[in-house]
Amino acid sequence: MVSQHIHEAPTAATTANNIVASSPARSVFAIARLAIGWTFLWAFLDKLFGLGFATTAESAWVNGGSPTEGFLAQATSGPLAGFYQSFAGAVWADWLFMLGLLGIGLAFLLGIGMRIGAASGALLLVLMWSAALPPENNPFMDDHLIMALTMVGLALIHAGDTAGLGRWWSNLSIVRHYPVLR
């Protein structure tokens, strides 16, 4: 006889502790988290030092270049282009952008502060998406929006607990007191 429990939905208590219980799935999500973290940290390092990928050494932030000027002044398009161009190269924009890249990258690489990292990363990606409307290959969807959704999903499933410091982080008293820090 088949158990009657097979067709019942998991209880809140069951899902609260095992959002994603499959070890292979958690490994894939951890790899995705690390890849996204590295993407943000790499962008920070390349813009800081001009490692020759997206940023030349002459344009590096440490050499007086602006990490926001090139994109905001030249790559913006669509209805919000003028808005973004108005602060291209502004010191405050450079600092916010670079601190965002560093903080988001570290949060995802370490698996700590994933909620703030995901919210900040999703916001940054949506802003970058809106700076170049419409996308080249689709009426509205592009990789910025897909990565933003992925980041939020990874935070929701506590992806930082696998191959990261998320579980340790979540046990800190300040994080237990302020769950937004999770």
C-alpha cells in the first residue's frame, strides 16, 4: 500500500531547514554563486588596476581613470541615456560602482551577506540593463535581468551555506538579530 503522505505538500518546517536538500543541486548552485561572485570581483579588479580585459592600464582607477565614464558616456542608449550620461565619470558614481562591485563579489564568493549582496547586485544589473535600452537581441530580456533573478534565487535558497561561510555567518548573533544580513 502506498503511503498517503506521498501526495502531500512539504510542511513549512520541512522546507525551512531543507530549502534545497539535493547535494548535487546545492553543488551546482554553489558553483553558480562562486561564478557570479568572481564575475563581480573580476570587474572590480580589472577596473581598479586596468588588467587589459575591459580596462586598459592607462584607464585604471588607480591611474586616475573613471570606472563609470566609458560605459555611461558612450554605451548608453534609449530613453534613459541622457540621465546616465549626466553623471558619467562623477566621483560619487565611481565610488558607489566600485564599492558595489567589491561588496557584491565578496558576498557571493564568501557566501555571506547574500541577501544584501543579491539585492545590491540585482539593482546594479537592472540599472545597467536600463542604461542600454532596448537590448540588442530581444525586446526587453537580456543577461542582466537573468543574472539579477539568479542572484535573488541563490540568496533565497541559502546558496552561501554550501562551499561558503553562510552557515557560520547565519549563526552570528547580529545576523540572527538582523536576518537581512543573512
